[in-house]
Amino acid sequence: MEEENDTRKVNNSFLRDHNYATEADIISTVEFNSTGELLATGDKGGRVVVFQREQESKTQPQRRGEYNVYSTFQSHEPEFDYLKSLEIEEKINKIKWLPQQNAAYFLLSTNDKTVKLWKISERDKRPEGYNLKDEDGRIRDPATITSLRVPVLQPMDLMVEATARRVFSNAHTYHINSISVNSDLQTFISTDDLRVNLWNLEITDRSFSILISSCFPSTGSPSQLFSFLCDKTRRLLVSINFEEPEDPSTRSFFSEIISSISDVKFSHNGRYLMTRDYLTVKVWDLQMENKPLETYQVHDYLRGKLCSLYENDCIFDKFECVWNGSDSVIMTGSYNNFFRMFDRNTKRDVTLEASRENSKPRAILKPRKVCVGGKRRKDEISVDSLDFSKKILHTTWHPHENIIAVAATNNLYIFQDKVN
Amino acid sequence: MFTKGTKRKFSDPGEEPASSGDPGPAAPSAAARTLSSSYSLQRQSLLDMSLIKLQLCHMLVEPNLCRSVLIANTVRQIQEEMTQDGTWHIMTQALAAAQCPADRLVATEVLCRQTDAAAQAGQSPKPFSVVGLQEGYHSEEVVMEGDVETEVTMSSLSPLSPQLSSASYLTGPFEVGPCWEEEDEEEEEGDCEENEEEDSEGCLSDGEERDQDHLNADSRTGEKVFGTFEIKHPASPPDPALEELFSDVDPSYYDLDTVLTGTPKMGPYDLLESLSSHGPTALSSSSSCRSDLNELDHIMEIIVGS
């Protein structure tokens, strides 16, 4: 098996935009389905693009299952809340796949206020030989019909269509930040900053509401975390409270903001929890609430720049984090289109860059380094040269293989291990 | 990229200046500048920045709750610290004193007396730290020295531009810190329940009421998250000024959800009008204060809890 922090990652990027970035194309979420066959991305313009991995072909073994566009649809439209005189953004905050039960694929996509259930299905046959319609669809005059025939299904070019099957709305006062599907496949939950709503997939006009009573860090107390998991035994695990005592020597006006948690992910084996705050990633043992098992510094060189980052709002950026399939490596994004991987076993880490200029397709990624001291080596980048507008907030890892998808503003990069 | 060296990292007063974050281009005579005055300048600019952020985010799209709360907490931390070392009181006095451009000079003098060290250090005038501001603030790009900056910020908000009138400044704390309205609502719960029948969407729904109960009941959170704007102490009698302020206002407008998620049904101008209709309360020594600045001052008094 490849070392995860080995730099041999092949760039199979799929770039959606070319020369200029329109705001609507900014990718806001990425998610593999449970088999890794499909990869869904949502963007700021409310669109969902689904990629499908092509079957591995014997004739071209080096194209080990690349991802191609499978379906594109407009999931959400911008709305206007007339009561509050505010826009509701169409940006897709989260996509979650439902486990596959039949030939069609189902996913939940959500913007700030509304969750939608989409069905993505293929059509590769169509009926031909109608009696009352001719081939162009024009209605025939019944008087001209002299014989009857049974329409026959003829093959056609594959068409993938997406239809909205359910719309779950009007249940959140604040912005929906995550959704999670229960393993019973009948219910799912949507959460905003203060409330968790439990929905039945069949019922769109009602939901159960669970209130989170104290989910914000308060001054002088450690950051707190609440997370919800619908685990395999179908229990809804509510309010796991993890706190790490604060180090008083590092206290500043920004302590609370940087300890605010931007993402939570359970490990695949269900024993660990990973949290991302502004400067670190922490792995927690579910049995131990007062201290993380492991803490990894993502970009500690920013600690001295917090005031500037507060000014330009970057300090509020919400980075995601992700486990690999075997829970041995964790990954998260940073600025300047960098993303970081940490091997939990070897304790090695690597910084890689997702950028068109610095890596050609199928090239192996070169590790990057940020220089914090005075002397800058040749390939290093100084902290002041980092581009804070290029942030990698959304990343995801294939459930079984070493394939990762990284969203860099409006571009999607897919990297996989190099074959020996 | 952010401008280089605009701000230093905020360090605690005990820390050495050398160890604090990214040293920007130091102002002239940095050596003469005492740590405490540079710290208080930084703190002041952080406060200004935070207040602007709180206002600006209510423009088009619904503000992100988490961000608003974090910024509000930052404001509160600064306010607590400034209250402890007495500079908050100075700032509110300066606000009270400022009435018209001519008076600004008086205020300057008053402040300069307090911050001699800063004046003597001859630091370069720090431009008002605007972050991403567009219209309305152009006329406010007055470069002032030292702590006067604060006073410029607040007083000049009112007359010159409608968007940045004191109304919007007032709605800033209102929208972010609803706790003090909530505290009042506990008294006026009777009204609220009556209203619930009449106005189905005005008053608290069950879920939202639980919101409130949780936030009020969980004293640690409720107090700490919205502590800045919490004016009532359990034992004290109701503040008559506060009562007057809110007597005509339908408390249902100020439940947590509507306030935190955008302007309530009442627009900012309605709010200003309703405040003005109560008449200025004579908290400031001068009787010739303009009503809008007086309202501002009144609000500041409430925040400070004097």
C-alpha cells in the first residue's frame, strides 16, 4: 500500500473553468458516495455536478478509472425572504449521498434554508412505435390508424436525468451547515447553528426539532463541540461534549475565534472524532472528552497574523477535514491552494498544492513548504507571499482507495496514487 | 493579500512587544511609545473593526450566526477589558461631550489630556480602519489622532449618511445583543402570550420560546454569549429609562431569532423613530444635545450599566 504522505500523487484534475473565475462557479462542497463511484460537487450558483468513475479498461490501464461528468443540474435557486428583506443564497452547503438501493442514485443537497432530495437516474431506452403519435410527437388523426402495434423499447444515447423528489423547507431559522443520513435510510437530520431537525424522507412538512443549548464557545471557557451521529445501531447520539482546557498563556482576543470548530468528522471505524479549528486538527478518542489524542498544526505560522486575518475576515474561514478509508491519514486544506496530510502512524506530514500552474496533469505533486524564519530556501514560500484568496476549504477522500478530491475555488482537482 | 504590517498581533499587556506577531512598519518614535498605549490603540481599532463588521453583515444576505456571535464576543471582551481599566468610561464621556464639529475639538482636548503618552509619542495619525466599506464612510475618513478616533467614528455616524446613521449603529447592538430585550421580555411575558394569539408570527413560537428559555436558563451561555448587552441584574429594580425605551415596542419583535437573523419587521429607521418618540432622557449634562446622539449616549449608558 502506498504511503499516504508519500508525494506520489497523480494529478487527474478536472478543471471546470478556464480563464476567469465567476463567483457562481466557486465550489462549495464535495462528496464521494459510499462506493466512491460517484463524486458530487456543489457550487455557489446552486448547481450540482456529479462525476462518475469510468470502468477500468484493460486497454488503457494507466487511466485507472478517471472521473467524468455524469450529471449536472440546478439544485437550488436564489430566493428572497420578503419578511426580512434578505436574500437566501443558492449556494450548496452540503451534499450527502443516500446508500444505493436500486438503479437510481439519490442525494440530499442543501443551501442555507432548504434541503432537497434528488433522484438521478439513467435512461438508455425509449419507447418507439406509438399508435397515437408519430415519430415526431405529433398527434395522429385516429381516423388514419388502420392497425395497432405495441410500442417497442429501443436503445438510445444514455441520458442522465435528475429530478427533485422532495423538498424540505421552512425548518431552519439560521443557516443549515450540515446534513446527515441515518443508516435506517428513512430519516435524516439537518443542522443549523442552534437547532437540529430530524426529518423523515417521506414527509416534507414536518420535522422534529432538537435544540442545542450551548454550542458557542464563551469567553474564558474552552471551546465546546456538539456533534450528532446516526450510527450503525440506529441510535441517535446526541451532544457529545468535548472540551480541552485553554492555555492561559496564549490567550488573546482571538482565542475564542480560532478555537471555534469548523468541521467535525467521525472516523470510519467509529472510535475517533476529528475536529478542525482555525489552526489545528485534533483527533479525539470518543471515550476521552477532556483532551485530544492527537493535535496537528496545520498552519501555525498564521498565529502571528491573526489581527490581519480578522480584518480581512479570513479568520472566519471554515476549513473541512477528512479521514482516509483506513483512518490512518487525515487531510485538511489551507491557504495558497495548499492542503495538508498527516499520517497518524508515522507522524509524518506533507503539504501539497492544488494549482494548474504548478502541476501538470499526471505529474507527481511536489511537496511544498512555507518558510517561517528569516532565510527562505529556493522552493519555499514565505508567509507574506501566501495568497489568502486561494483557500482550500472542501476536500474529500474516496471511501476505499487513495483518491482525493480537492476544491480550489472554482476548480476541482482529483488526485490519486501513482501506480508503480 | 492583506496590507502588510497593518496590524500587529494582539498580545497581552504582559508580553514583550518583540514577541508579538508580525511587526509592521512601526510608527515613528515607536521607541517612545509605551506598550500600554499602543496596545490600547490596537484594541481600539479592533473594537472599531468589530463594530463595522457587525453592521455590514446585515446588508444583503442573512448574516452567519456563528460569525456574528464571535464578533460580538470579541466586542464584549474588549468592552470588559476597557471597563476594567477605565477607558470605556472615558470613551462614553467623549461621546457625550461630542455634539457638533466644533465640539469635536473640545473632546479631542479632553481625550488628549488622558492620553498624554500617546500624544507625546507623536505617533503618526492612524487612519480610521475601514474594512471593505463603501459609500457613506467617505466623508468619515477623517484622520484623527489617538483615541479621538473612536469619538469620530460614533458621532459622525449620525448626520452624514443615512445608512450609517446612529440608527444603524443602534440596530447593530440591538440585532446582535438581544439579551437585554429578552430580559425585559421576561417581565412582559404576559403581553407576549396575549400577542401570541393575535399575531401568529410575531411572537415566539414554541421552538423559539424554548430557544429563549434555554438561552436564559443556561446562565453560563446566555450570560456569556450576550453578556455585553445584558443590563439587568437580578436584584435591581427595573431601570425606568429602559422601561420607557421599550414600553411602546412590541416585545415580540425582539425575540432571539428575528433579531439575530436580520432586521426585524421594524426597519432601522422605525427603530430610531420609536426611540426618538420616547424623548431623550437627560443623561448627558448638556441639554442642547441633538436627539440622535442623545439616543446613542443613552444606549451606551445602558450597555455600560451605569
